[in-house]
Amino acid sequence: MGQATAITQMRHLPPLIISVGAVLLVMSLLGCATVLESTTRVTAMRLAYYFILPFVGGVLLILSGTTLMGINSSSLQRSYAAVGRKKVEKERSKMLNVMLSDEERRILDLIKESPKGALQSELAIKSGFSKVKMHRMLKKLEAKELITRGRFGITNKVFLN
């Protein structure tokens, strides 16, 4: 959250940078006109000082300002999206705790312990449920789209969604 607030506090900076770049571009055009209108000799040094340096500086400032605007907006979107995902995840876990029985919660906790998936036969042993009851419980959890099962030899491997 700290990164998002820092970015929102700096949101006025890119337009300011772009404005300064535009002023430099105008100054370079006026400087070029001044150099060309003068009765003295046009030297490379005078042309560089009055036209080329302000022109290049203005272009660089405009480019960097537009880049910063893109970075700020994308960073804000990512940070707001992350906050939104966390809220959705909290609400989902609250709903699941209400919707699940104690036995189903216990099975999900056992599956969470093994990140590479748990074998259905091992879940039955660890939970103390019979193989038939484990099959029925996993079928309910699969219908709720909380887990997926895949064949693994003569048993199933269970993964969290």
C-alpha cells in the first residue's frame, strides 16, 4: 500500500516534466529564429547553444514525462488490482468457512500441507476416514470446484484449485 500512495503523490510530476519540455522546445525555436535573424555570423556554437541543446532537452523531457505517466498509471492499476485480489480472497475464504463442514475443512487442510498434491489413499489414512467416505467427501469438494483429482497409479492425486 505504501508504494501506491507514493505513486499517487507523484502523479503531478509527469505533466510538469512534459510542460517544461514543451517550453524548452518553444525556446529552441525562438532561439533558432534569433540566431538566424542576427546580423552576426551563425556559428555552430551559437546554434548549439540557442537551438540544439534546448531542442534535445525538450524532446527528452517530453519523452520521459510520457513514460512516467505510463509507469504511474500501470503501477496504480497493479497495486489496486492486488488490493482487490486480497479482498476477494478474504471474502472467498470467509464464505468457504461458512459453507464447508468441519470434515471438509480438515481434508482441505491436509491437502494444503502437501503443495505437490496429496494421494487420496494417504488422505484417508491421515484423516481416519474410510476410503468410501474419503471418496464421497472429495467428490463434494470437487463439485464445489475447490479441488481437482487426477489418476495416479491405482489411486488419485488431489490438488487444490
